[in-house]
Amino acid sequence: MSLISIISKDFDVPENLSENQLREVMVDAFAYLIDNDFPKLIQILYKADVDQYKLKELLETVEGSSSAEVIADAYIVRQKAKIETWKKYSQKKD
């Protein structure tokens, strides 16, 4: 399972994006959600299992990045961690 295929469950993203392009799309999407649909933002972060305490700490301490950038980065890191976990456990079945 790819990063884009996981993210496309929550967002409409093209499949041929580089990781940097994907991050830009995610930053824009989270900026929109922050301003226009905060309940949906919370729902997406909850569904993705982004650690709320870690995210709160990052939002309070990371300088030079917007809230949307911090949230997008945390979301992407969490989705990558899911992929690694799935790979780890799917290899054990073989």
C-alpha cells in the first residue's frame, strides 16, 4: 500500500505526485480545513490516529511553520508509520 493510496481515502489527491508535491497539497488541504471545516479536520486526524498530545506540543513549539504545515507533516508521518507497520506484519505471514 502506498502513501498516496492511504491519503486518498481522506483526500482527493492525484496518484502521480512526488512526496514534496503531496506535502504541498496536504498543507493546502489542512489550511482549508482549519479555516472552513474544523470538525472535519478533527475527524480526519482522529481517523488517522495522529497523536493529539504530540500534535499539540508540535503546534506550540515548532517555529517557522504554519499550523497547516505542522499538521500536514504529523499526518504524513503517521501514515508512513502505518505503512511500515503493515509491511512488518505482512512479512511475518510469509
